[in-house]
Amino acid sequence: MSLITPDFGLIVWMTLIFGIVFFILAKWGFPMITDSVAKRADRINDSIRMAKEAEERLKNLAEEQNKLIEQTKAEQSRILKKAAESRDAMIENAKAQAHDEAAKILAKAQTEISAEKESALRDIRRQVALLSVGVAEKVLRKELSDENEQRELVNKFVDEMTSADKELLKN
Amino acid sequence: MKKLLTLILAILLPMTALPAQDAAADSAAGTSFDMNEYLYGHVRDAYEWHITTVDGKAISIPLPVIVRSKATGWHIFSSKRLEDREYEGFYVAPQSSKYADKVVERGADGTEVRPLDFSVTKNVCGLLINSALLLFIVLGTAKWYRKHDAVEEVPKGGVGLMEMLVSAIEDDVIKESVGEEYKKYSPYLLTAFFFIFLNNLMGIVPFFPGGANVTGNIAVTFVLAMFTFFIVNVFGNKQYWKDILWPEVPTWLKVPVPLMPAIEIIGIFTKPFSLMVRLFANMLAGHFMILGVVAVIFLTAHMGAALNAGLGIVSVLLGVFMDCLELLVAFIQAYVFTMLSAVFIGLSRPKPETDKTTK
């Protein structure tokens, strides 16, 4: 049999055999294998993608956490500052109030003191007046025994009075 | 890896010796060593499957001869009946005839007439055995996926090896060369690859059920190339035919003499032709090389023991090398056939848009 002339019988057999093998393998052989492998490849790719996403999310979470901590810190310092401010204000307020109160008390005390002083002075004056009236009585009683002296005294008083009036007028 | 190498060598070493034993038996029968008969006898198709010759007596597996004579109709008989004689008017034509080594019928006027010959020859038998083996391997692999959840499990052993090969061919060859619509063509290309690969491998095995020079037979590669030819041209899209009949070249190349279309049309046929010849020639040459190296032993048989032994050792070592090379070639040729088929299919489905953008 020549090597380079295709034999008709063999061509027919080969077509038949290869056709059948192709049909069987294309129906039940290779698609099963390739599909399964493709499915697994998809699964692996999905897994990798999901892992990446999870990593990303974790990173975001950490960032969010940091942000939250920073926010909290800011809030904390703000509250502390406010507290200090209000404390200072309160102290200031209290001080002012205390001052006012003290001033009021002082003023009251002063008025009371002056009132006391007034009444004390009035008392003293009365006593002095009584005393001087008494003294004057005693003095008068002794002096009026003499007529001249009485006249003299009256004159003297009158003079005094007039001078006092004049002074009053002058003023 | 080392284990694998040892295994390969363990298989190959006896292989190289077997044709030797075969031929040695021939020469022991007293006949002088016939190089032509030795070489062609091992690579050509035959009506029986010759295994070895012991004491000048050929031991072979008889195969059915199926012929249809124009005069007497269908005849089916064992090839044993054709050994050195005529049976029902049929006989194997002598070397001098133009139908040398083929079954012919003696016509009424004494001339040789070639009947329609559908005999299950050595190659057909080899094809059947190899195809059964291929079906067993691939369907066995597919069965694993049917029984297991491939998403959760990864196969080991033989199934794992098949998965690796299938994935490698699909990902590196088919997807790359065919393009987006690769899924439709993937079963054919994978079948072609494993069919050729397995037949190539079985061709290297020197004894039954291997040793039939299937992929080194032009009828077999012709059918494979024709499959690719039909798939390329039947499923080729509009753009493909436009590129052939009215390609984007200066008008004077198309009218009045359709130079480019003519070249393109010839190209339709040269592509599968090259596929056919490449596989056929490579496998045939591989067989010839191994046989030639082994033949050194018999050619030097009468040149004295020392020379024969020395060259015998060289021949065995070279034979081992050639067999290893053939293992590589078996894979490469299957790979190349698949890749080129995939490329031709990819070329038959060009995208019209890309053409317009480049213009």
C-alpha cells in the first residue's frame, strides 16, 4: 500500500470512528470536565474578590473607628472646656453675690450704727440739757438774790440773744 | 520527576528491543535482511496484525476483510484466508501490481480489479482500540465530576492529570486562538487533541495493542484535516467570506484579474492540507527514525560479534533517545494540530467592527 495515497476504506472507517468518538465526547465527555473546572475557577475568583472586599471593609471600619475616637476626643475636650467655663462663671457669680450681700449687710450695719449713735447723742443731749437746766436753776437761784445782778444778767442775755439773732440774720 | 523518568525508561527500553526481536526472527529464518520490507512493513497498513515471527512462521492476529465486488457483491472473510493464496476470487496484489499489497479481485478477463474495500485493517483495528481507550479515559474522567462536587473537591491522580491537560489546552490554546466563542468549538478541539495524542502515543508502543501507525497514515490525517476544514468553512461568518472574495486590498488586485481572491481561495485548501501533511509526515518520520536506529543491529549482524555488539549498544541508546523524542513529538504534533485548527477557526470568525476601525 502506498504511503501517500489515502485508502478509501480507511477514510470511511476513520470518519465513522472519529465522528462517533467526537459525538460521544462532545456530549458526555469534555463539557462536563470543562464546565466543572470553569465553575471551580469562578468559585475561586469569587472567593478572592470577597476576601478583598472584606479586607477593604475592615480597613474602612478601622478608619471609621479612628474617626469616631477623634470625634469623641473633640467632644470630650469641648465638654471639659464648657464645664470649666461654667465653673468660672459660677464662682464669679457667687463672688459678686457675696460682695453684694456683704455690702448690703455693711450698709445696714452702718445705718443701724448711725441710728444708735443718733439716739445716743439725743440721749446725751437731753441729759446735758437736763443737767444744764439743773445747773442753771441752781446758778439762777443763787444769783437772783441780788437785784443788780439780775438786771445785769437780763441785759447780758438780751444782748446775747440779739447778737445771736443778728448772726442768724446775717447768715 | 525522577520516578517518572525511571518509569518512562522502564517502559521504553523493552520497546526498542521488541522490533529487534521481531526482525531478528526474520533474519533467523535464513532470509537476508530486507531493509525496505522491514521499514515499510512496520509503518504501512495491513490486512492482519503481525505480532512477531517465530522460526519463520508469522504470528499475527487475523482481521476481517470486507470487500464489495461489482460482480459478486459483498464478501466478508478472515484475512487468514488470504495468506499466500486466493479466496473467493480475491487475493493480495503482488509488489509488481499497481495495487501492491491491496486486496484485488480477478476479473472475468483475468485483469486485476480493485473492489470496494472496507476491511478492518490493522489501522482500523488500532483506531477502534485507541478510540475505546480514549472514550474510557475521558468518560471516566467526566464520571468523576458527575459523582463529585468539583467546586469543593480537586481531583487527584489520573483525573487530576486529565483535568490539567484539558485546562491547559482549553486555556492556552482554545481560548487564546478562537476568541470569545471558544465554548462552541472547545469539544471538537479537545477531542482532536486527545484523539491525536493518544493515537500518537499508542503508535510508539511497539506491540499489540499499540504499534499501528495510525496518525502516520495519510487517510487518518486527511479525515482529521477535513473535519477542521468543514468546521472552519461551515461556521465561518460573513466577514470571513468577504475577506476571501473581496479582501481589503487595492482594487487592481481584485479587478479585472481576481488575484487576491484566487490566492485566498487557494488558502482555504492549503490550510487543512498543511494540517494533514504535517501530522502525517512527522509521525511517519518518527517511526522511520526509530525503526532505522533499531535496524542498525540487523544490518551489522553479519559483520562480526564485536561490531554488532558495539553498534547494538549504540543503537539501543539511540533508540531510547528517539523514543523519548517521539514522546515529545507525539504531544507537540497533537498540540500543533489543535492550535492551528483553533487559529483557523478563530480566523474564520473575524469581527466586522475591528476592520472598520482600522480603516
